[in-house]
Amino acid sequence: MVRKALSELVYKIAAIPGDGIGPEVVLEGLKVLEAVGKKNGFKYELKHYDLGGDHYLKTGETLSEETLDDLRGFDAIYLGAVGHPEVAPGILERGLLLKLRFELDQYINLRPVKLYPGVACPLKDKTPEDIDFVVVRENTEGLYIGSGGFLKKGSPHEVAVQEMVNTRLGVERCVRYAFDLTRKRNKVKKLLFCGKTNVLNYAHDLWMRVFEEVAGEYPDVTTDYAHVDATCMWMVKNPESFDVIVTDNMFGDIITDLGAMIQGGMGVAAGGNINPDGVSMFEPIGGSAPKYAGKNVANPMAAIGACVIMLDVLGESKSAIDVEEAIKRVISTRMKDMGAGKMGATTQEVGDMVVEEINRA
Ligand code: IPM
Ligand code: MN
């Protein structure tokens, strides 16, 4: 966690607008950051990094060691989106996004699932009271490490192995973070481990043992377990049953897309890639959406929501609350829909409205 003496409180923020709608939505997020900074008196320096698909096509580079080292010196990274239609799948994902997560050891992917008032929810009869939980996704291990290989590639006897690596240290720090968060949230204080212990008899055996062991240190937190398939079912059927969910990298990826849908879609879902002792990175979780790029129609709320998480992690909790309240007011009183092109306002106008609400309050 970034803690600075008040006298030197100038945050260093790196912006990586990235691909597709990334630059447009990041611009709105930065507008909001500026407004709330002025209002509450915190200061920051901003540096832009031109990374992503276009940069790769121009230079053949995804993320140089030099840029990476530069980024290590920031308090936070604000990321738009990564993914380009002319770049083969995996190159930018592994070479930029996952490289940042891994190299900066952002071992938590924090993804709140929260239905704001006024957002259409695809679940019948569910209200904002029913949908308000957080997914803590392990972010540096599991199936994402990129370890494995082919044997006899291209032949009828081809073998493809993709290794899932779970370390005691990696699992424990993630589980501990989730217990701490559950305590801090102070809602019903229930932490659920989402796994697949009936099939992943090594990987999730380790997870379960660590989960139960760490639970002993948190007698105030109720623990629960569900298999990942059942978790998906409950997220649709009884989302109100969740407070905090802790899970591995792959399952966390999947269930948070489901989570995004029940909170109103990719236009509102945001997340933080967190290294509690280092540089964290904040992003809308929706991706680059190339078909909406450059049209001023994408919903910037997810990117603005990423600023809320960033402010919170930086320790600017008053500003985080101010921005979130402004988001809520804009959504409930000034927007028609959360979908791109259906908002009843442009990307820029939505950003302006959030700024107005911040200044008005
Ligand atoms: C996400 C994305 C990434 C992931 C992709 C782009 C590598 O889907 O942030 O959830 O799988 O983590
Ligand atoms: Mn994903």
C-alpha cells in the first residue's frame, strides 16, 4: 500500500491507454481524477505510455525491459485496454498485460461485483441490495504462468501440456488478502473459496488446506466453499449469498465475466491488479472492443470505476467515495443504458456528467 508523508503527497501515475476504446475511456477517467484531485486537494503527476497493438505493429515490441523498469517507479498504473484485431491472440495478452501483472507481482486481481441503482440487471427480481460482493482472484499463478509445451506438434499424435502451478506462498498471500478484505469490508464477513476440489485433487487440495489453516486466524470471518460450477449457478440464482469470493486465476477470470454481466455489463465492471507492497494497476475489465473504437459511444463508467479502486488503494478514500457517489448519481438519473451506443450520451458526455456531479456535491 502506498503511504506517503503529507508533505510529499504527489502521486506518480502512469497511464497506458492501450488499444480500441482504451484511449477514449481513459481520457474520461483522467478527467474525473483531475476534478476530484482539485476538489479534495491531492496532487499527482501523470505520464503517458504508448503501448499496445499499434505500438507493437510499429515497433515489434510489446513491453521493453526499459519501460518495465520505468513503470516500477510509479505509485499506480491506469490501463485502458489491450487487444488489437491485427495482432494474433496471445501476443499482447502475454507480452504486455500478463507481463505487467507478473513482473510487478500484482498478485491480487480485485474485482468488485456491484449493481448500481438504475442499472438494468439481467437477473429477474434482483436489486442493488442483492448484488454487492467482491472477487479476489489470484493473479500470478495457476494456469496463467505459460508453462507447458507441445510434443509431435501437428501430427496425429500431438500432445499439448499446459501446466497449472500453485505455490504455497502464492496461495497463502492471496488467501490472507481475501481474509483481511472480508474483515475490512465488515459486511456479513463471509469468505467463500471457489474451487474444484473434487477434480483438482492436488492444486485445490493445497488451496483448501491453506484456506482452512488461515481461517483459524480469523475467527470473526465465516468461511464457505463452493465448486466453481456451483458458484456460477449461485451467482445467477442467489447473488445475495456472497460477500467475498477467493479463487484461482483461471476460475477468477471466468466467474468475473459472469459477475460483470450481473452488475450491468462490461460498461461498468472495473478491477485492480494489486501488489499491496508495490505498484498496482487499475483497469476496466471489458477489453478493447474494437468495433466501438473512435466512435465516442463506449461507456467510460468501468474506466471511471477503475479510478475509484485506484483512489482507494492509494489511500484517498474520501475521493474514492466522492467519485463512486458521482457515478451512482449519473447512472441513476442521467443515463439510459450501460451499453455502448445506448447510453443516451456520448463517452465524453458521460465523463463530463461525472465531473459535474463531483463538483456539485
Ligand atoms: C482479464 C482478461 C485477461 C485475463 C486476458 C486479456 C489475458 O480476460 O483481465 O480478465 O484472462 O486475465
Ligand atoms: Mn477475463
